[in-house]
Amino acid sequence: MKRLFNLLLRIRRWPVQLASFLVMNSYFTQGVTKGLPCPGFNCYACPTAIFACPVGSLQHFVIIREIPFYVLGVVAFVGALGGRAACGWLCPFGFLQELMYKLPLPKWQLPPRLGWLRYVFIAILVVAIPYITLEPWFCKLCPQGTLEAGIPQIFLLPELRALIGWLYGLKIAILVAFLAWMAVSKRPFCRWVCPLGAIWSPFNPVSAVRLEVDHQTCIECNRCQQVCPVNIRIHENADAIECVRCLECVRVCPVDCIHITGV
Amino acid sequence: MKTQRPWLRSVALLLLSVSAIVLGLLLDQWMITWVNATLLCLSCIGIQ
Ligand code: SF4
Ligand code: SF4
Ligand code: SF4
């Protein structure tokens, strides 16, 4: 097991994230694989998507008034394996946010401890409003849907252009606002909005693969926080629910006090 | 308090999630998910 964890540390993350985006949007297996919820935030209305978006699917089950055993089961299975590792390694929207943050612009640190907002978004936009209105309201506002479906589908299907109205304008405005925010803050959508990350968060302390910190060795240099894509101090709590298990901190720790551990 | 046998907890969680998947499959939820994902979502595009 230790050898496997050491191998993980040698793998560079961005090629995996890029490959994951390409696989999730590889088009050809759509007819077979679209019934499988993907381990990340990838819109099923994207012309090339081969998997189902878990958040869109959950809203659909709320609307048809069925408990989503299958979708929640798949999401929980991924969480039970590695907590939020899919956020750090596989999610295309997480990858986009990290790329945008690399732009050389002034940076703004998000105030910590507002992660609970994500549960407000789940309760209101994924459950309550879809249940009442029978419409997937998270999707109607979702910036990933605009980017992967709203913009390309309008180009590919000219007949849709006549239907463009205020909602489309609102979605574009939300997308632009998030793109700007991503360029100045680390992963703002993941930390304050994403329902999928919110579902995976409680799995971090109980997943099969976790992190552990040797507090005796830690010199509190904060190198881990500097490289962390969600700006947390993992040395204070190895089970932090914000951690996306990217392992960047494990790589940079000068005294080697952060370790991967597992069943 | 940390449990003495964390592997047991992880295995239990994995089994629980697999059970949920199986139950969902028995309720034909794979097909419901597939149909919903395959039909073009106008809300995602932002035109309805
Ligand atoms: S609009 Fe957003 S939430 Fe809805 S299916 Fe697309 S990516 Fe998922
Ligand atoms: S929290 Fe971020 S990385 Fe995780 S699924 Fe949501 S958008 Fe993707
Ligand atoms: S604490 Fe470490 S593993 Fe977790 S997100 Fe930050 S850098 Fe990645």
C-alpha cells in the first residue's frame, strides 16, 4: 500500500485533470455511458459529455419525487474511497478554477469558514425550489452549464437562438462573474457553492484513503497552505472537510510530516 | 474519539454505497438517469 501511495506522489496532477476532462467529454460512448454519474462537475448538456452530471441528476430525482439511491450511491462510493479526491484530481470545473488562478492578477483571500453556504445552495436550489417548481433551478443558474452547454449548443443548434431571453443573459453574467472571481481567489465555486463538493466533504474524515499529520515533526512553516488550492492549514486538521486531496502539501512539506494513510 | 478499527468503518461505508447503487439499479434508476442526461437540458443551456 505504501508503495502505491508513493507512486501517487510521483504522478503530476494537471495531466490527470486534463485527461479526466477529455475522457468525460469524449463523445463516442454517449449512448451507453450517460447513465453513469461522473466523478466531477461536468454538464450532461455539453455536446460531447459521456456521463451524467450528478447535480443535474439529483435535481431530476427531486422533481420526479423519487429517492436517488443510485446517484447518491455512486457519489458516496467515490467519497468513501478517497473523500474529495475527485475534486482534486478529476473534476473539470475544479481544474478550470486552478488554471484561472494562475493568471498574473492581484489576489484576494476568501474569508474562511463560509463553506456551510454550500449546504444552503443544496437545500434551496437542488432540493426545495426544484421540488416546488418542478424545474432544476441549480442548472438554470449553473456557470458550468453555461460554459459547457449554453455557449456551444447555441453555436451548434441555430434554432435555439430564437429562445434566448433574460435567463440566458443572467447565466452568462454569472459565468463571467465566476471566471473573474476564479482569477483572483482560489477555487471560489468549490469552497462556497458546489453541491457535489459539499456532499463529498463529510467523507474526508472517514474515507478509505486519508491524510495524517505528524504534529511532533511539523515546524508550522505554512508551506502547505501556500500551495493548497483551497488555502487551508492541513497541519491543524488532517481531516479538514475543505481538503480536495490534491497531495500538493505532501509533496512540498520540508520535514515530510504529512502522509497518505489508508485501510 | 478515533475508532480503533478505521478500516471497518471504511469498508462499511463502501458496502453501504454499493447497496444503494444496487437498490437504485433494481428501481430502474440507471435508465431514469440515462434518459434525463440524454435529453437536451434547456435549463442547463439557459433558455427555459
Ligand atoms: S447545468 Fe450545472 S448542475 Fe446542471 S447538469 Fe449542467 S453542470 Fe450539472
Ligand atoms: S467542489 Fe469543485 S472540484 Fe469538487 S466537484 Fe465541485 S466544482 Fe468540482
Ligand atoms: S490540504 Fe493538501 S491535499 Fe488538501 S487540498 Fe490543500 S494542498 Fe491539497
